[in-house]
Amino acid sequence: MRIILLGPPGSGKGTQGSLIEKKYGFPKISTGDFLRIEVQEGTLLGKEAEAKMRRGELVNDDIVVGMIKSRIVKPEYKRGYIMDGFPRNIVQAQRLEEIDPDRKEIAIEIFLSDQAVFERLGERRVCPGCERIYNLKDKPPKKEDICDACEEKLILRDDDRAEVIKDRMKVYHEQTEALIDYYTKKNVYFKIEGEGTIETVFEKISALLDREIAGSQEVEITK
């Protein structure tokens, strides 16, 4: 199974993806994380990506798709995997299907209103040392503005500032509305309300996945 996580910035895709990975054993593919690994390891794809990033250019689809393709052929991805951060548009969705065409897939949108996104990201703080994430309202550090783990001073990331969030949401709506329509027509799209605690949202996702996985197994048995 290919689990595609959709949702605006701050919706918790990364957190929920990690919880899905832990419960169901599907490895999470975070394109941002994997790009950093490729760059650190000095692979051919990593060198191409690094050169583009140094020039201030976006990493093109060929590089990202090549990176994903090189990962999903490994044994640990045979049962399935979770996509976090890709695809972001219909062309990328089609490229993903081309490299792994026979995989059953499910697209889950973790929905948040624009107002909720602004509130959540405005309260988010990140440790520059260990990269642990806090929310000043829902998950504050024990000491004000200080990381619990390494005691670094927490920061507000540049892309969590109000003016940047506004631009990010504009891009998200422009790209994702078409993608949601694409997956809806394929009858693989599901919407999960992202308000509430991490545990509450994960319970909803788990109920959906349990049903879909059970359905897949029934089809295999019938065949």
C-alpha cells in the first residue's frame, strides 16, 4: 500500500506519518529528509540537488522521482510506504504512479482551516540544535523558550512567520485542490479533520487504514 499524506503546513503530516510507520511498519518517505541524506552521502542525485539548491533553484521532479525510485526497490518498502511531502501536484502524482504502477494507494488529507494553520504555526517553536518541535500553547517546553532536551534557545522558523505562512497557504491551495480532485476521481481520497490532539487525529487515521488494509487482504484472498 502507498499512503499519501496531504495537508497544509502545520497539519501534522510528519508526526502522523511517523505514528503510521511505528504502528503499521510502512517506512516513511519524506522527500525533504531524503534529499538531505542524498546530499550528505554525496550521491549523484545528492550532488545534482545540492548544485540546484546552491543556485537558489527548486529541485526538479526528475531528481526527486529518481531518489524515490532508488528507495522503493529496497526490501523494506515491499509491503508499502508513506509519502510525506510528495506529490504536490498532478504531474508528480502521475510520475509516482509510473515508477510503481501496481501499488494500491490511499490519499489522506489532514484538513485544517486557514485560521487554524496561522494559529498553530504562529505558536510553533523549533530547537536549532536537536530540531525538536514545540507548540507554545499545546506542547510548551518546561522552561520558557528553552529546549527540554539540549537546552538550546528555541526559535521561530522564517517560514512560520505570518507573511510567509500567507504565501505558503496560497501555493498550497493552488496545488492541492487539483490534486484532491485527481485522487477523488480515482476513488482513493479521504479527508480527516486535523483539529484536536495528535492522538485523536491518529485514531481517525488508524480506523481508516485498518478498514482499507482489511479490504485489501480480502481481495487478495479472493484472487
